[in-house]
Amino acid sequence: LRDRIRFKPLMDKITDADAACVHIQNGTNVFISGFTAGYPKLIPQALVRRAEKGERFRINLFAGASTGDAVDGVLAEAGLVSWRRPYMSNRTMRNRINADEIRFKDDHLSRLSSQVRDGGWGRAHVAVVEAVAITRKGHLIPTMSVGNTPTYVREAEKIIIEISSEPPDLEGIHDIFIPEDPPYRMPIPIYRSGDRIGKPFIEMDPQKVTAILFSREEDSCAVFTEPDTVSRRIAEHILDFVEHEIKRDRMPSFLPWQSGVGDVANAVLSGFLENDFFHTIDIYSEVLQDAVLDLIDMGKVRAASGSAMTLSHKARTRFFNELYRYKEKIVLRPVEISNSPEVVRRLGVIAINTAIEVDIYGHVNSTHVMGSHLMNGIGGSGDFLRNGALSFVVTPSTAKGGKISAVVPMVSHVDHNEHSVDVIVTEHGLVDTRPLAPRQVAEAVIRKCAHPDYRDLLWDYYQRAVRGAGGHEPHILAEAFGFHERFMATGDMHSR
Ligand code: 0RQ
């Protein structure tokens, strides 16, 4: 891997992880690359080794979004994290956050880089970044994600680089552009999903590099299950609806698509595979999953833009084998660009994001189970939902084997409100809230989206709220969380 360091003065920075991690001490702010993929793997393990030898220290860990078990999992397990920002999805880390052993602040992903440049996250002591190569001028070629890495590298006082054995041919897939900050902010000149506006590398001051490591460790791969009936039904509802809107001339046929993380999101994009109406689509999203490769293979993608690629093991092999072909279609950008409200609004993105629960008036909880317990974080869902031309919120109508209704009288935590949400979808149906007043939304959501087992309960609540409290969005405050309370008392939202 030595030939990946094309800037020869950096050769003498080659070292091992144990030596490199002396730059990380108790209280160090560590800014890492990584956005579902592309995170450093060696330094976290070295930190854990230090802890195992009895050293007591804790770091503040800032990433692009979620990382693999090799970062969030091992560091949380070893009790080495004091602060974590932003989005994460690791079970151990989640438990520690919910136990208040790790402080976590949930941020809209599009906003982070500029906050770091403002100094809002404190000093950027050390950046630890994964790269496939260092260019002859001393710049970085990232791996499978961009995230906040351009800003972390720019702001960091010290930089540790893990050179990955992933194919150097990734060079050219990235488009790195750091916008100006207020009050000098100029438009971000993206007018089509595939536009390239920056450079294929991350600019770096080589003087700040304190260590370079070689890594043969891979990202942990996503596991996608074949779309189940519920996901398929949700995907069908969405595609039918958009097709209908286009045929009625209520929206143009070429708006780009964003689809969130997870199986449902993957299923929605897979739905295009069997669909004859949509011949070619643009994707302007945050994370590109397996379905994007399938669509490219079918010749259905004009351009796919994102900040990271999260692929299953099989898809990863296919991607690397034919990188030259996929590179023509895929652009990986900093998350402040992939999720930029300005660009999402300009392009008129059709946004699809998954919720934990929705309420009868269309407010959405994406992050906290039973109001209190963090699941993953808001991620980019707010960036896309609030700014998309058409915003879908999708969820299976029930969770935990039917014991939880995902349609509730009032959400137990609010991430997105009724003003940002256009269409609510479950496997049972879809409600376009745009032409409806709140009481009409409630009636339609109960009738079309709620699981049949919960419709009577929801209807009873709503009717009593209308008769009792009245008003624009009737609620019985003493009972608004009755579904949640019942679940917590009995393990089931059904009433007995
Ligand atoms: O719990 O893991 O214990 O089984 O939540 O739910 O059904 O596996 O669905 O993986 O798609 O995740 C909203 C969390 C859905 C995710 C959420 C429980 C359920 C299960 C996971 P278990 P599923 P998914 C950015 C896109 C916010 C960020 C975002 C998410 C676990 O999509 O984090 O949108 N979204 N980013 O049992 C209690 C409920 C529940 C519930 C589900 N009502 N009550 N538990 N669960 N509903 C934009 C991009 O462009 C990428």
C-alpha cells in the first residue's frame, strides 16, 4: 500500500496504530471520517487496547453519521466515549446513550460541517480519516463515504490517516466542495443530480499529518433482507401515487428521488425495477444502497448522488469489479451538499423517509421509542422532508409483532411536524395530507393508514376529542399518550 502515498514527504509519517493514538488523550475531540462506511478501523482498536491495559480516558467522538461496530461498538463497549455526535445506529452505543453514560446531541446532518467551521463543536483536536490514497500534491482520496471529512480535515489540528486497501479506482467518484459560510455564502451551483462542482479529492495541509497507517480492514457490510410484503406494499403505494400525479400533470416526470436508510427504503427503490412507467430516474439522496446498483444495471439511473454507499457484501464485490461503469453514474459528496436544503429545494426532490410512529394529524417521530429512548437519530430525514418537493413518511402500521401501533393519537416525540410532511404511507394505504384540513387528515389516516386492529381505538379517541375538546386539532390531553402508557403498563397497545 506504500504506493498509495504519492506525496513522498509524508512517507516518514508511516507508523502503527499504537504509536499513532498517543495523539488522542483524555478529553480529546476526535473527528472521524465515516458515514455508514468509510470509517477508520485501526485507531479505535488501538484505543481499546490502551483501555484494556488499565488507562482511564474518554474521548469526544464526532463522525459523519453512523459508523460500524469497529468504531461505535468497540468504543462504547470499552466505555471510552464521553460525547458522540451526530446520528449513530449501534446497539451498545444506543444503550449507553439511553443510560446517560454517553452524551449525544442529535443534529440535522446538513448543518454539521458549518457548525464545526464556526467552532460550535469546540476545537478539532484530531481528525482520523480513512483514505484510498494521498495525491501527489498531498490531498486525500476518500473511500466509500465523504460525510463531514472535508471540513474535519480542514479544521483539525492533527490528522491521522488510515490508508485502506480498497480499490484506488475509487478516485474520481467523489465531488468535494466546501461552501462559504455566512455572511458570504454563495449559491451551491448544483442544478441536476449528477452535476460535479468541486474537486475529486479532499484538500489537506500535509503539515498537519501526524501519522499514516495501512489498513486491510473492511467496512462491515449492510444486510438487506429481501423486501417483505409490507415493504413491497409501501413501495407500490408510493410509485402508484407518483405515477398518478405525473399522469394528471400535477408534477413533472423527472424529479429526483431520495430514499432513507433501511429495508423499507431499499424496497422503495427496488420497486422501480419492476415498474414500467419510470424509465430513467435521478437519485439525489444521502446514502446509496444496493438497489441503486440494480437500477444502474438495468439502465434506469441517469445519475445517483449521495454522501456514502452502504452495500451488502455481494453488492460491494459487484461494485468494485465494475467500478469504472458505476463511476459514470455515481457522485459522492460532502453531506452538507448531498443534504443541502438549498439544493434539495432547487432540484425538487421526492423525499421518502421512515418513521418510528406518526400521529393522526401527521406529526412524526423518527427517533425516540415511547418518547424517551433514542433509536438512531434524525439523520438527514429533516433535511429532505422539510425541503423536498414532495415528502413521504413511511412506516409499517405496527411494530413488535402488532403490539405497537405506528399510528398513534399524539407522537411521543416530534422530529417532523405536520407542516413538513406531505404524504403518510403504511402497507394499508396512503394519505396525501396536502389538500386536507387537520380533522380530514386524522379521519383519513385512521381509515387508510392505521392497522385494522387499531382503527376503532383511534376512531374512538378522535371522536371523543372532537366532542370534548373541539378545536382545529382536537386532543384529549389526559389521554393523548394513552396508547403508549398502555404499552408500557401491559406490553401491548391494544386495550383489553
Ligand atoms: O427494533 O431493532 O429492536 O427490532 O425500531 O425498525 O422496522 O427494522 O425499520 O431499520 O427501517 O428503522 C425509523 C428507526 C426505522 C430508521 C427507523 C423498532 C423496530 C426495530 C427498527 P429492533 P425497522 P428500519 C436519512 C434517513 C431516522 C433517520 C432517517 C431511522 C427498530 O429509519 O433511524 O430517517 N430513521 N434517516 O421494532 C417502538 C415503534 C417502532 C419501533 C419501529 N413505533 N415503537 N419500536 N420500531 N417502530 C436520509 C437518507 O437519505 C438516508
